Amino acid sequence: MKSFPYTVVYTRNRNAYVKIQEDGTLLFSVPQRYRYHQKELNVLLDQLFEIGEKLYQRHSLRPKLDKRDEQWVLLFGEKVAWDTLSFEYALLQQENWRSLLEKRLKAELYEYATIRIETFTQQLGVTYEKLSIRKAKSRRGSCWSDGRIMLNLALVHLPTKYIQYVIAHEVAHLIHQHHQKDFWDLVAQLYPGYSPVRKALKKMRLE
Ligand SMILES: [Zn+2]
């Protein structure tokens, strides 16, 4: 008998992971392929249980979530408890939550931005090559003439209107590599009313 309440689900995901659900119980997500391989499944579950145990203890020792501390992260402008985000099993073993969190946030921004970029590029009838998310000192984003787009990871903390503006800006650079009127017309086409958002973003320090 395990000392924590849990559920095991089989999914199409490639990796196994453990997460704490909102009701405080653990969810073990196991790739389908383990289902009919009892021995491998038991080995995997043992490892997951070990991680789950630690997560569960940390979770129950945790002060109430209404306190603002390191366990909160700003995701798209909203506070979320970082350990309710699900982490990949392999990463969990490192027990280095900062890098886990960073990786997780990268994935969140990547997913959000990809959908936006695809919508915007379709609107303009252009294609892009690749999106990368990086930690950058001051740049919000960059766009190269070969179609690569880079976004600053720090954007993930901001409300989505800012992220949308930065993406509209970088996508417009796929057509114009300057900041003249033609360029801003394109930005306005992708993101009508961008101007106050742009001004507010200019005043922000990204961290
Ligand atoms: Zn620019």
C-alpha cells in the first residue's frame, strides 16, 4: 500500500510523468506500450512511485498556496503553483526544479507561440523556418531573413497580449526587415490596436 492516493493512466505520450492534481492526489501517466509488459511496467511504476512519494511529501509540507513565494510562477500573467505543472519523468529525477521549471516554461511558450506564428504567417501568406525560445538579456524577440524566429523566454511571464504583439512584430519582419511605415502597417494588420501594448512593453524590464 502506498502512503499517498494515486491514479495510473495509460496515455499516448512518449514519456511517463507524475503530477499532483488539484485535489492533492497523484496522477501517474504511463505510455500505452507498458500496458502489456508487466515486468517493465512494475519497474517503471516503482520509479514513479518513488518520485511521487517525494512530490507528495513536498506538496503536503507546502504552506498554503495563497502565499507569494518561489513556488509560484507567473505564467501568461497569472500565478500558478509550479509543482502543479506536470514534469517529464526523466527530468524529475534531476531534482533540480529551477531547470525543470525553465524547461517547462519554454515548452509552454513554444506551444503558445507556435499557434500564433502559424496563424499570423498564414494571414500574410508567408512561411517561417523555425521557432526557438531563449533566455535573452533585453531583446524580446528576433527574426532572421532566413525565416528563423527567436522569442525571449521571459515573455512567458507576461499577459498574452504582449506576447501576441511581439510575435506579430517578428512575423512582420519576415516580410520587411526594417521599421518603416510598411512594416508597422503589417503589424497593425496582424494585431490591430498594437500601439498601447507596444508602449507598455517598452517600459517593462524582462526578467
Ligand atoms: Zn523589429
